[in-house]
Amino acid sequence: MADTRHINHECTGQTFRPRLDYPVRWLDVEQDYELARAYWTLPLTREDWRQFREDGYEYAAVVEDGRIISLAAAWRYSDDAWEAAAVSTVPAARRKGYARTVVSFVTAYILASGRKATCLTRSDNIPMQRTAESVGFYRAPRR
């Protein structure tokens, strides 16, 4: 039975529409721990932060005034497909294009690395679906 609680999206070089409205940078697993810890909603230990990297997550963020405004990860979950994952934006900065920017940044990286770009989101997360679709993700056929 298909999972109807989630929607899988894919993006290709032909459908990708880059949108880099804000400066984005990769977060360094050692140097940016305190920055990430301040942003995380749950307690984040240095070991957790390093483990995320070991698990295939590489985080990128818009950083303004010494704090993360919006964040997304490129998750290397397989040899041929990577996901634009863990997308979030601080509440005060939502609906201003920050999430679109970080999703675009990690998607460009995934595609430039020769991988299929995917994005899985809950079926009730309409803002994330719109964000993904705004940079060229489309609903992938159910398998």
C-alpha cells in the first residue's frame, strides 16, 4: 500500500529553476556547531552534529547577523539520488523566499554532483510543496 502521508518530488536539470535571492553557505561541522546548536529546536550535542555528517547530511544556511535564518541539507541517502532535506526557516522570516533559496542552493549542488534530486515532504505541508515546486521539483509518480 502506498504511503499517502508523504509526497515525493524530483527535480532534473531540465526542470530546475535556480532562485538564490539571499547569500547561502555550507555549514562547517566543526566551526559552525554553536551556530547550529543555537538554531536547533531540540538539544543538539556536538556528537549529534558530527553524526548527521556521518549519516550523509551536509547543511547549508542563510546566516544573517550571526544566526541561521533558514537551513536545508543535501542528504546523500543513496549512490544515485540525494534529497533536499531538513528545510526550515525561523518563523519571523517565513514567506520571504529564504527556504526557496536554501532549497535551490542544495538542489544545484545535488544536480551538479550528477545525482537525482529528490524531496520528500508530508502531504499536509503545503508551504514546503510550494517551495519545492518553485525551484522545479515536480511530484514523482508513485511506485
